[in-house]
Amino acid sequence: TYTEEEPNSLLVEEATSFMLDLRERHPQHFAMAYLGLVTGLRPSSLRPLRRKGPQADVIWDSGKVYVRRSYTRGPEAMKTTKQKKRYSICVPLAVLEVLRWHVETQLTTPEMRDSDLLFPSVTGGFRSPSVLNKPFAEVAEAIGLGKSFSQCGLRRTFNDLARAAKIEDVITRSISGHLTARMQQHY
């Protein structure tokens, strides 16, 4: 349950400060958080995204991101999303530029560079479900956010910002993968 005092969502000005500070303090996590913020994707759908290989999810020349897996724990990702729906999102060039920056500058170990994953751990495997918890808490404290904000809040923030921008609900649902208006309103 979320309240007005603890909405697990950022206002526009908070989102800007939060993301700028995250990029400064934890650049290795910036692109993952950015993609979550601009698409509303669940963290479990972000972690298994593949940037290369025979099952690449990021199609660099067309700007498509295929959302077709979910990862929570263990050695394998589920071969479908939480809502059992596979879909694609056409992302703007600015998003692709952030993802390219990430690949070019933030994959620092040989294992990361060899991995097909877009957001691999330092060993080349899946990042843990809690990977963003400490960086988010540190940034929230540093900018004086005054409320809790978790990685799941990226999805809530996406929906709140889309509503504030008066983006049609059907478009917001098609990007974030919500199947129903009721579930969208939950966020």
C-alpha cells in the first residue's frame, strides 16, 4: 500500500535530481534505472534483457526493445514476462544513446563484455534482484528526498509522469506492459 507521504514515486523535479545524482554516484546502474523510468518496465524484465547474441532484445538499428523474459532468482530467466505477454517497445534515439553509453563505458570486466546481457553482473551473469537497493537509498539520502524510493518505484513514476503529461492510457499500457486499465491505475 502506498500513501501520499510514501508513494514510492518521484515527482518530475525529484526524478531529474535523482537520476543526475545516480549517474554521478553509481554510473554502472544509471542506464538500467533510466530504461526503467522511461519505459515503466519491471526490474525483473530489465535484468534479463540481452544486448547481443542470437536472442538479442535490443535491436540497435531499429530502436526496438523486445520484452520477453523475466528474471527473479536462479540460473535461468523465465521465457516469458510476469504477465505472460511478449511485446516490443520502440524507444527514442536518446534512450538508445544512453544504452550505448552504458555498453561502451560501464561493462568493465571481461565477463561483462563477453555476456550477451545488457545489464550483466561483474561475473557476466544476471544482476541480483536487490542490485539497485543500496544505490537508490544512498541517492535518496544525498538529495534529501525525504521518502523511500525503490526500484519498483521506477514503474510507478513512469505511470505518474505519463498521467501528468496527459499521455493516453492505452499508450502508457502498451509501453509498460500493463494488460488492464485496473492494473495501470494500481500503479
